[in-house]
Amino acid sequence: METIKMTSEKFWRSDQPRVLFNSRDACAVEQAALIQAWSEQEPALSGHLLFASSGSSGDRKWVALSKEAILASAKMVNEHLSAVPSDHWLLALPDFHVGGMGVLARAYASACPVSLMPGAWDAQKFHALVADKKITLSSMVPTQLFDLVEAGLNAPESLRALLIGGGRLDDAIYQGAVDLGWPIIETYGMTESSSQIATSEVCGRILHILPGWETRMTSDGRLSIKGRPLMSAYVQCHEGACEMVNPKVDGWLETNDVVEIDGDQIMVRGRADRCVKVLGELIHLSHVENQMIRWASKSGISVGPVGLPVVAVADERKGSRLVLCVSHHHDYRELVEGYNRDCHPVERIDQVLEVDEIPLSDLGKVLYAKLQEVVGQQS
């Protein structure tokens, strides 16, 4: 296994921009060479890393982060973790995502080693590497934690913090991980913020905004952020031409995350771009999903790592009707009937649709824009 000691400044001090992408992403592969050549001629992108990301509409966007921004984020996280040179990171996330690059940046900033997990993700292999290398810090997405819990693997003694980000952590999986001794730290962030905006304490569920971030809410409850780790711009390509778009206003970036803020505490309620009107009332689809998951958990019904994706389709009478998407032959009648009986009337599931596959990103996040297309074709 290759071990990287991030003591060399060659990568982090280089002004050469670098485009990072998943080689299995055909769209990203198609654009990467073009953007790489173009970015090398753009002085504003000197010393930047560009990460492939798809917006809520499904359009391809590239997030330009300066290395200074990524290292500023790393410093914030390291201070929260009290990271020191004697720590040892295990990288179990791809470095073409900001979560994986964040691990490398934190290791570099704290002058500690980082080991790479070779090959495809495997819970047993991850567990063995943590124990064998005496890993103290690592980071993963909820799907990976689900696999550790399903395998019944107890946390190795060396591990003092396991960061979980990239999506909502199901209550049952969280409790299962805690029962197995995993030192869970929940995080909230995005590519545009170079990683974390808010982080919990070990085995705590309250997210605290990291010092260094300024936050405020828009009139419709969306989060705005300002800080050194913030993105420089989006890069988009249309018909072979690239352009840089800066969405910030006076240094502030308005996100589509609907939140509540109380002092340094933040509660993420869902995405503004996943809101629909049902019978004239505004519904957060992520809230519906979370309520269904809670109902299933209380009723002893397993839902799996993908959760219960819900999309909305137009309805002449109601404005929108809610469709639960499933990708396997599981009988969800009990769950839907029970949830519909207990939920707010406008949040009822109108239809269960079996699809061939739930479209996911390589980190296991539901690609709702693509799922919406699938539902539109089958409805």
C-alpha cells in the first residue's frame, strides 16, 4: 500500500491549475482536457484545483478552489480535531472530490502521514487497515458507515475521530455506529466551501459552525456563507467554449440549503431547490424523506443506504404529487400506508414507482435531477 507523507510543498505551492475528475464520468472526461488547457491560460485560476460537480438542474459545473482556500479549510478542521504530527489519516475517499482532497490538505497542514486505501471500497479492508496502521483519523460518507455497521465491525482502539459527511446520517445507522464504538463526528459542508462549514463533537449530533465562517440566512431561509475557504468561481463549458462565473456578491455565496441558525449552531432542513407546492402549501421533499425514514426506523423496517428518494411530478389538481422511488422488489405497502396515516396530509406519498436503478454519484448520493428524468419517462 502506498503511503503519502505530505511534507513536500511541491503540490501545494505549485501555481499550475489542475482539473480533477472521475475517469468513469463520461461527461467530465469529455470536458476535462478542454478545461485544463483553458485554465492554464487564465491568470485568475493560477494555483487552483477544479472539481467536477453537477448542479441541481443536472448541468455540469466545475468548482474552482484555490489551494489557499483548501488549506484554510484544512486549518479550521485541524483546529477542531486538535490534529498533530503524530496523527495518521486513512484516505478512503477519492481525491477528485473535495472530501478526499480535504483529507490530504489536513495531513499536509498538520505534517502528519496519510495512508491510501487501495482498490474499491470494502468495509472489512478499511477496518483491517485502521487496526494495522494504527490510524487515528479518517473520513467517509454515510453509505460507507452503513457498511461498517451492517458488518458489525467494532471500532479499532487507535481511531479517535471518524468524520461523516456528504449526506444526512440516518438515526439508526448513527446509533449502530456509536454502539460499535465508532467515534463519529458529523459534518456539514459542500464543494463550494472547500469542505466543512459546521462540525459536531465526537458522538454529538449538534453541528457547530466552524470559527472562520460568517453565516446568515436569506429571507426564504437559505444559508449564505463568507470565509477564506470559499470558492473562487464556477467554470462551465458550452459548445467548446469555457467561461468563469462568480456567484458571490460582496464575498457572500447564497446556497440552496434551507437552514436554521441559533448562535454557532446550524440545523440543515433541506434544499430550496427540492421544494414543491402541494395544494398550495410548500413542501420540502428532503423533509418528507427524513420523516419516512424515521417512521420506518420506529417500525423496524429496513430501508438501506440509499434511503427513500422522493420526487414530485406535476398534478393538475394538487400542483404536485409525491412519488417514492424504489429499485428492488421490496414490499413498501406497510411503510407507505403507515407513514401516510401519520403524516401531514399534504406530505402523503401518492405513488410508489419501481425503477431499474436509483442514479447515484460515485460517493453514493442520489442524483435527483437524473432520477426526476427517469420518473418522468415512467410515470
